[in-house]
Amino acid sequence: MLESRPGDLFQPGDLLNNTYRIECLLGRGGTSDVYKARSEISGNLVALKVLKQELAANEDFTVLMAREENIREIRHAAVVRYSENHRTPDGHIYLLMDYVDGPGLDKRLKQGPMSAEDLLVVCRRVVQGLQAAHTRNIVHRDLSPDNIILRGGDPAEAVIIDFGIAKDTNPGAQTIVGNEFAGKYSYAAPEQMSGNTDARSDIYSLGALLLANFRGAAPKLGANPMEVVENKQKPVDTDGLPEPLKALIDRMCAPDPDDRFQNAGEVLAFLDDPSSGSDGGSLADLLDAPNEDATIIVPQTSRPAPPQSPPAAKPAAEKAKKGGSGLWAALLVLLLLGGGGAGAYFGGFLDSVLGPSYPVARPYSLIAEKPADGPVEIVGNVPSEAVRDGLLGLSQDADLTLASGAIADSWGADILDTVKPLSGLREWRLVVSNNKARLTGTTDDTNVAEMLNELFRNGLPGALEGKADIRFELPMLPVAEVKAIMNSFADCGPLVRQGNGHFEGYGPADPILISGRVASTATRLELFDALRALAHERQVVLDVEVLNDALCVVEQHLPKAPSGGAGVEFAVGGTSVEPNPSGRFFVGENPVIDVVLPNGVTDGYLTVSILDVSGNVFHLLPNISREDNAVASLRDGAQGEVPVRVAYSLEESAANGGIAFKVDDSSLGKSKVLVLHSAEPLFDGMRPTSESAVGFAEALKASYDADSSRIRSLDSRILVTAKP
């Protein structure tokens, strides 16, 4: 469950289509959010998948929601039950489905390894659900730990959710994502990378997530899609797994689909009688678990609605009258039986006995809240004038209606006991429906938070069913604390805090935006984790470029010069030179580099160097084979933009000289091309063709210190080398 934000489409307490009362937000996704709600008619809990507002008018996404609705035809206890799509009066589209209460396998994954016995139970259950889907030609395509929930925490009650990108495999059927890759890299089958998907892809994904949950860690397949594709062609590592789990996952996750179990039925047959790594006994016997049918049709059950009080129910605040109650009750019965009772009752003549009769409210609702910078506001139903007066004493902005309903006798007193202690909170919200209630609040006083959490430790007062969530939250995160973390991870020059509109710090809803460079991916992750721990609910956004130690050494000594507009263009050498705008080169390829002089650069000197991942610097211009780096000479009378080749193809180098090189696997990663335009030569004498990054950095710093005005501009571009 997530905390609601002001920008969320629905808030706890909202009523959709006069039927579904929102209780909380369960999850946020790229295209939709999922809420927990309760039917005001049946009392059943449901989950509502709501299409994001900006996508509601996009026909592609509405078709996708409609296709997910069609999966309701799958009738199996291991597959979440869908109902139908609805549209609110203001145009929001939501899909209704069963609410499954329990942890997802992603949560269990974070808690550590699961036992082989539990995972085999999960496997049987999920495969049965997949069999029901595959029988109807529906392939999930996105099985991962977060798409399997253990109802009540029981592995035998695993439920598959989120068929949002499921594909109908009937001839001609398509989905919004068509034949493109769908699914998470870590758990996707190899063939999904090229858009090929069938039932065997789901079997692979299930095996991969079972392996992850046994290890207690998600698969690490590489830093980029190319590495992922390469590693997906290899068998998964099942060393150390006990039988029959090892043999099961080996067969489920074979890289070649033809080597896997070909359908869910084959997986179930293996589970009943493992063919290797076991003593021959059935898995059902091994786990002492019943051998369930492959498909189970479970009828939807409904909880009876809570009893409603009669129209003339006595208000709670006036119900506890002492003395003679038995006599009055007997008299009432006699009057009613005598025929005049109904007239006396509805005419109000018995109000002195029963109290005044109020209209029935279904549901019996009340919302009281105090915004951060405003007074207490209350709207809803109350059972008596005494309760109304008590609430009016807390708020001058109240809209309260006297009503009767399905509430406890102590309801009014319980509400007052809940609200009165909240004066120390910065903001709070109480949402009540019949006897169910939810209280949330924040404070920047730790003593207030501790006091209220202790007060409500066992739930809300009296007969109210619900809990309180009172959080301590700093109203402002000081900039100094963020800067302290930034400075501790600044291993490649200073990190920069982007403005957020507050000079002194970050408000509760302000994102933390950081830009700059770091020396490694590990540094970036550690920086993010440290900021995330400090940020609480605030968003953390890192616009941080990952370089390497060698580049960072030079980066910190580069002169403070503006960009001069010089471009760096890449191509791949060969019998012909082919443009490579990505700047990414693979082992064996021959990078060709051109520096494009802008129209305004007509004099001075050009220095071009490339810093590679190994910590070396190669001087492309000038060098001992090409000493003249005067801009006038490089232009040779040409006007406008002029390309200057500084790294040649092998064929050009053999014919005319000039530096040329091929990518080998000794130093793969990011290199940086530096283009410096200066009024005078940067260095006294010629630098060696190659030198260490440290030596070059020191020489560059000495040149800048001697005459900072000589450097007019600095431009650069990253070149990446990798295995194919």
C-alpha cells in the first residue's frame, strides 16, 4: 500500500459511480494506477486499475484495457478474476478485478531466499493458471515476481495478476504492443528479445523467477541490452539447487524453446513424477500436498451486506435511556400490535421514547480533515445533535447532516474521541464509512507522533474498525544535508543541485534533482541510495553521467572554457567509410573521427585528444606525424563549416599516413574526445603521441595556470567501445 499524493486521481474516501469507495492506493504504473476499494452494495473488496488521465483519450490504450477485460473468460483460482471496464462521469476509465490480499513474490524476493518446497508449490499453482490461459490462446508475456501474489502469504494460493500486455495467439490477433518486445529483461525468454512469443515463453519466465526467489536475488544479466541478449543465449546457472527444483528449472529455462517443456501440461507431468534428480516419488507425496486439477472453476462469492437499521432507528447519542426500559418496550409492542402504533411512530408521537427519527444514510459517511495551512473541515452524517455540536466545536466549517444508519451505538463518541487529540498535527484526514475508518496525519514534532501512535496503537477508539497512520515528517529538508551527501560522492568533479524553487531546502513534495558526473555506476547507485534514504517520499532524479577513473582525473583539471560549437562526428572505416552517429563501436571495428570547425573559427590552434578507459591519452592533433595544428592551415582556404579528419580508416592511413586504430577487447568502455581551441599553442613543445591521463592533466593545468586567456573554447564527445 502506498501513501496517497495530492496529484493522485482518486483519494481515500472517494466514491466511484456511487458504488466503489476508495480505501487506498496499491501501486503506481507507467500507464495505470491500482486502487483498493470496497463495494458499498456488497461489501466486497475489489481492485480498480485506472488508466492514467492523460491516456484516457488515447484509443490504443483504451483498446488495451478492453483486451485485458476479455481475459475474464479465464476461470481459474490461480488467475486474478476480471470483471469489466467502467467510465466515470468525468471520463476516467477503470477496470474492475478481484482484490488479492497478500505479498507479491517481489516482496518475498527482497526478504531473502525461499525454500525449494515452497517454490515447487508456487510452480504447480502458477502452471495450472497458465494452462487455463494458454488453453484460450492467451500468453502472459510479462511473468515476474511482482505479477504473482501469494494470497494470505500461502504459496499454495499463488495468483497471477496483470495481463496488461498479454497477447492472444489466435491467428491475426494483435495487442497494442504488437510483436515488439514485451516483458522485463531479467525474466523474459531469449526469443522475446526479437518479438517471438508463445506459451513456452511464459514457462521460461516462470522458471527464471523461481530461480530468483530461491537465490533471493534478481538475475544480473548485463548493463545494457546487448549484454542481456548475449547472456540470454546461455543456460541459467542452477548450480547448488536441490533436486527436483534444479532439473525443473533447467528444462523450463532452456535457451532454445524446443528444448523446454512445450506446454504447461508437461510441467505438471514433471511435477507429478520428476524424471531426474529425485527418488522417483511424486512431488505431491514429497510435499504432502493435494494433487489439484489443472483447471478449477471457482464461483464468485459475495459477503452479505451489513444489516441496515430501520428508518426509525434511535440515534446513538439518545439511545441509552435508564429506568423502565422494559416497560416502555412492552408498551411499544402493544401499541404496534393494536394498530395505532404505526401512526404514532411515523407521526412522531413516540419521539420522547425512541428519540427523533432521521433519514437513513447508506453508507453512513463522514470525512474530517485539516490541510497543512487551513482550518478543520468536516462533512458527512452524524447521529444526534449532541455529536453535531461536539464536532462544530472543533470546526466552524462543517456541513453535517443528522441521519441514522448501520453504525454502532458509540459511533458519535468514538468519532469525537478520535478527532479531539489531533490538534498537534500539521495536517490530518479521517475518512469514515459506517463503522470502518481510516486516520492519516503528519507532524514535525516527534513527541506528538509518538503520543498519537501509542494512543491508537490498538486501533481507533470504541467500535470504529480501522487504524491510524501518523507519520513524522520534516516540513523542509535542509539543502545542507543534501549537499553533504553530494560532496561525499563527488569523485568526478562537483555535483550540481538543480533549483527546486526553495533556497533553504526541499518541501515534502519537492523532487531532488542532481546533475554532474561520477566515476562509476557503483558510485551513481550509492549516491541514489543515500539520497533516497534522506528524501523519504520525495522523488530523487539523477541526471548524472557515468565516466571512469581516467576520464575523471582529466575532467577535474579541464579548463573552465565555454563550448565553441565544434562538432565531433564518428564513422566506421572499411572499404568505404560509413557514418556512425551513435558513437558506439564494437571489437574489431575501425573508428573514424572528424572534427567539424564551425563557421566562426578561422584562426588560432586546434588540439584534439582522446582519453580512453585504460587511463591513457592519445593526441590526435598535433602529434609527431602531424605537427601543424593551426586553424588556418587546417581550413586550407575553405570557408564555412570544415571537417578535419583526426582519426583515419586503416585504408587511408596505409595510403596517406595519419593515425588509425581498431577496437580490441583490452579496454572497453567510455572514451572521451576533447577538442580545445586556443589563441596560442597549448604546450611548450610537442606532447608524446600517447601519455598517461595524470600526466596530460598536469600539463593542461600548468598551461591554464600560465595563461588562462589563451583557451577560447572546449568541446567534447563520448565514444563507447563494447563487445558485439
